[in-house]
Amino acid sequence: MGEKTVIVLHSGNMDKVYSALIIENGALAIGMEASIYFTFWGLMRLKKGELEKGPLSKMNMLGLGRLMVKQRMDKANVAPLERLM
């Protein structure tokens, strides 16, 4: 049996959702069994159409922070949250 990882996502903040999904996809890429346990505010991101609507944890800057993070992710060729899921 291969190695396993479980990620507990208790926040619905966009940057934390990105982090959890990137770590999960990395684990899957190296052959590990990976799962994410969504709890508390993380559950809010599982509603249809709500995955990318979460705020940023510390650097929201009146909404500019989300735009800056999305631009950086696009520039680094990081898949959108919908595809990472």
C-alpha cells in the first residue's frame, strides 16, 4: 500500500484553498493517495460557483489582493481552482 496524505481545510480563503489543492495535486503526481477534508468555512467553497469567490486571508486590500493573486497564478501557469479540484 502506498503513502497517504490527508489535508484538513478549515478556511474558505482563496489562498488557503489554492495551497491545499496544489499540495494535494503534488501528492497525487508522485503516486500518493491524497484527500482533502473540508470543514467549517472550507465547506463554503464547495457550493456550486463559490470555489474562487473566497476572500484572501491577510492581503485582501479592498479586493485588489484577489486580483493580484489571480494574475500571479495565471503568470505562473497554475491551473484555476476548478481544474485543480
